[in-house]
Amino acid sequence: MNIANWLHDTQRRDPQRPALFEGTRQVADYATFTAHVRQRAAQLVDQYGLVPGDAVALLMKNSCDYLEVLYAIWWLGGVVVPINAKLHPAEAAWIATHAEARLIFTDGGRVFASSRDLPARCKELDAHTLPPTRGWPTLEQPVPRLDEDLAWLFYTSGTTGRSKGVMLSHGNLVAMSLCYPTDVDPVSADDAAVYAAPMSHGAGLYNFIHVRCGARHVVPASGGFDAGELFGLAAQLGNVSLFAAPTMVKRMVEQARRQGYGGDGIKTIVYGGGPMYLADLCEALDTFGARLVQIYGQGESPMTISVLPRALIADRQRPGWSTLAASVGHAQACVEIRILDARHQPLPTGERGEIAVRGATVMQGYWRNPQATAQTLVDGWLLTGDIGFLDPAGYLTLTDRSKDVIISGGSNVYPREVEEVLVQHPDVSEVCVVGEPDAQWGESVVAFVVTRSGQALDEAELTAWFLQRMASFKKPKKYVFRADLPKNSYGKTLKTDLRQWLKAASIAALS
């Protein structure tokens, strides 16, 4: 089934229902939304000769036009290639080339200096120019597609070399979407999905279930994330839900406390990209109440590996709450989770190993990369590269990326554990822990710290405080105090950048 059928069905049932909003201003109901999609799809077919299976890249910031272009591509049976709008044009051109994109939509249609910067058959178009209706034949309904047909070609961040194109089918997207009302949050036509995180990532994929249910789609007037702006939208529109990285939730809490806001108008804050530190989670609960749901997923199984429901997060009187709240929840309805050893054999309950996932949301493989596909999809299981363990009740605790584990003196140190302790210090705002090559220990633990005051802390006192809470072999051998931490557009800390900084600093010290 073509995922665009959901838009087609909703506009037939309730064409006048409000659909697209720029801030608090309605710009389209579902009839208009669908009409624009059909106009755009017809232009792509008639003027540019697109056929089902053709790839179209999107290098765009959040906007209502983003949703129209998405559905236009699917309406004609095409494949969407979402690209982070913050990437350099050369990086975006590489993705478009690798994906064999026929077209690339941008904000303004002038991102690339000339056609020579793009693949030979690829043309840049302005996403904000609606094609004329006259002269274009009408595509009454979406082109039929099979569940296994490619729909979403998402390129990973590429922290270890070139990014890889994750192939997600229409069936993958349907399964992911149906998990949302089953496991995360019921959706009604009175709800509003606010796109504050980049629509090129997981936040954009939550549009499907809201389209299916005839809900509202809201792009902040700023086009991005501003906590104060979000609170104003929530108060005026009501029943607002959004996806946010843990760092975004932290900023929302800080802003809410400054202005005395308690969450009015917010229905649900879905957070992911890693669990929140317990100290931050408690502050968020104190501020917003029972509005928080955690999901764990990755591009290869988008938004759908595990879920920690709002009732459990909010129940701080529950025995063992702190342990459960530090987990990423239980498996979502469409997947199974296993913990595997280095030989890909299942490990007993409670033992750490690589997290593996199997189910209807798991990707078909990596585009034009059979070697990486074979390494990642093994016997039907997706090897996530994440380290964790399952408790007897089936709750999954994520300890770290496999590549982030620090082996110091023959002992494994999981950065997450160290970060969890350090962030509890009253003067620490953010922390990120990485390993640094060490001639004596193999690797040593380095903590990058952002303080609340902006001033460095006494390292001896900080270490003493740490040793009251965690084993000595896990303590940082070095602290680096910074004004901020490097993050991607999704709010995830870029550990690769920090490792590179350490390497450069080490080289500079020797010269």
C-alpha cells in the first residue's frame, strides 16, 4: 500500500478539517493540502518525467511545503530522500548523487551554484513555488505501491566514514506509524503535531499517524525549536504533541521555569535519541507532569524499538522506579528485542551485549551497500551497534554505543554510567564522556563538562564527589570544561567531534 493513501482517505472523509498551520495561522485544510499535493505530483510527472521508483531529495528546513512535497513524491510512487538542511551543499550533493536522485527540492531553489554541482540527471527546484493548476492533468489518487516498495531513503549521520542510505519501504512506514497509537500515545483529530525537531529525521515520520487521524500539523513560525514559542503555540492551539531530543526537553524545562509555565496545552512530549539523565527527567516531571513518553529507535528501525510509557515515567512511587526510568522501556508491538554476544548468540537476562531487533519496521538494507547490509542484518536481526541488557520483565537498559565503550586497564567503562553520575552534580549542566588513547591504560576516561555558571570546577573536588558514587576505575582521568558541547541538528552530542578535538590537542602539545 502507498502510504499516501492515508492522506487521500482523510481528505475524502473530512475535507474541511484543519490540516496545515504556520504558527497559529491555518494555511490549509485537508482538501487544500491534498489539492496542492496533486498539483505538485502532476508537475513532477508531466514536466520532469518522474515515474514510480524515482528518487527525489529534500534539502529543506521545516515548513508546511515540506509536507506537501513529501506527499507529492509518494503520490506519484516516488522515493523520498530527506537530507539534513544544515549539511554543506557538497555533502548534500554527495547524498543526492549516491541516491540517484532525479530532483532536489531546496528553500529558494538556489542552494547549488550551478547544475555541475549536482548529479547529471538531477535538477534543483524551489520547494516553496506551487506549480500552476492549468495544464496539468489530475492524479486523482496515489499510484499503487506494494508494501515492499521503497518509500524513504534516509542517510545516516556518517560518524564513521560516509553515511549509508537506509532503505525503508511503505510497509515499514505503515508498521512504524501503527505502533504510535498502540504503544506511544493515542491520536485523535483534535490533536496537533508540532514539528520543532528536523522533519528530515524521525520527527517528520510522526506525520503519518496524524494524517491518518485527521489531526493538525503545525510548523513553528521560526521553523525550528524555540521553547518559548512552543509554549505559546501549545496555549493557543491545545492538544499539542511533539518529538524532542533530551537536550531539547532540558531547554524546555529551563524556559518553563523562567516564565512559570506548567505545560498548559501540551498533550505529549515524546523524547528519544537516548534516555534522559534521571536528574533531568525528575526536573521535567516536576515541571510538566505526566506528559512525557520515551521511545528508542534508530534510522534502521525508525522510532520503533522500545517505549517507556507515560504512566510508568510519572509513577515515582513505584518500587524500583529509578531503575525503570533509567531504561528505554519495553519492546514496541511490532518488534522483538534480543541481546547478543560477539558471536551473535543470545545472552541470558541481565547480561550486557549488543541490542538486536527483528520486526516489520526493520529496514530492507543499505542502498547500494551489500557489505554493510550483510554486516548489519544477520539472520533476520538488525544489529543496532548499541550495548544494553534486558531485565526479567523485558525492560531494556541502554548503556552505550558499542564503539563508545572505553576499555581502560582491561576493564570496560560505559560512558553513560559516568555521565549519569556527573550530571547529578549541582554545578554541572551537561557532560559527555569519551575515551582517549593512553599508553599505560589503553584508553583513559575524559569528561567534557558544561557548568551552570560557565566557570571551571575544582577537578580534585569533582573527582572526590564522583568517587563517593562510583568505582575508582571509572573516574575521569581528565576534565575539559567548555561553554557548550557540539551537537547535530537533532540535539545529539557529537562524540566524534570531541574525540577529534582531543586528538588535535594531543598533537599540538607535542609540537
